Amino acid sequence: RQKMPGCAELAQEEIYWWAHQGLRQGKHVVRLKIGDPFVFGRGGEEVLKFRKYGVEPTVIPGVSAAFSAPLLGSIPVTHRGV
């Protein structure tokens, strides 16, 4: 289900349902998100939900827009000697 204005909660609950079903079946569940899941990405909420399912999730952060945008413009975010 696509997250549309006013429907985000329903879509999120569906994601939780899918994840829970996979966990109950003994499968590995991957929740792939774009960018940093803890910046406007419900990462904290999802960690708490997985803990309720009895799973301690491993969070592997993505690349934040704060770093990827300059990269697209060939602008280093750090530069030796500056």
C-alpha cells in the first residue's frame, strides 16, 4: 500500500503486519528504508514495534540527504586543509 496523505497510519500498520507474519514464520525480515531511518523515517517507532514482537532489530543507517546532495554536485562535505 502506498503512503498517501491521510493514509500513512494504515499503510504503516500493514508494514508491521507483514513483518510480524514473516517473524512468526521464522523468516529473516528486512525493513529497507531510504536515507537515515531516524530522520523523519519512523525508525524509532519501528524499533519499538519490533521489540514488542520480541526481536531486537539491527539498524544500518543509509546515507542522509545532508551528505548525498553535496555529493551529487561534486562538493565534498569535508576537505583536508580547509
